[in-house]
Amino acid sequence: MAETQDILEWTLIAECPIPQDVTPLLVPGEVPVAAYKTLRDSAIFTNKRLIVRDAQGITGRKVEIYSLPYSSINMWSTENAGRLLDTSAEVEMWTRAGQIKVKLQRGVDIRKFDMLIANALLRD
């Protein structure tokens, strides 16, 4: 089995509209909350999990779907330099499968991202 941290590292560029083609991936009662552009595709937060669509190959026809149920996240951290010229931030999540790193570019609000995770994990 490959190291999870080698496999699960994504870069989110900017918030974007929720893709309409995510609907067939949702279970009954699951609702998309927010979406972010990745280098080649998108990451979608729902009320139940994080879905990352990863286009592969030269043509991008092959698509791998990662699904991270919030119930598998044990801890997370967010980090940025807190300066005006800071161009990126990082989120790390420790899960049952291992550590996941998400890099956030300047177009992504780190505090909003942090609240998405907090709301998903800490709701009653």
C-alpha cells in the first residue's frame, strides 16, 4: 500500500461554482456546500464529505474520484504566514488513512476553508 501522504496532496486555486455533474455522486440527503478549482478539476465540500475529482493523463479523460468522509478526520491544522504578501496557506488533516495535505493559493480564504471543516466535524 502506498503512503497516503504521497498520494493525497492537492492544491486548491480558487473558490468556484459547484459543478452540476457532481449530483450523480451524491447520496440521498447529501448537499454540496462549496467548491474549489484544483489544478485540473475540482474539490467539492458537501454536508457529509470532501469529494476531489482528479483528471489524469494527457487528455484528462480518465478521472479519479477521492471521497473523504468527515467522520474519518481525527484532527486538522491550518497555517499561513499572516502577512500581506503571503501567497499560500496549508491545511493538514489527519485521518484513519493517514495524513492529507491541501495547499491553498492566494484566491482561497483560509478562514472560510477552516470553517467549512469545523462546521462539518463539530456540528451536533
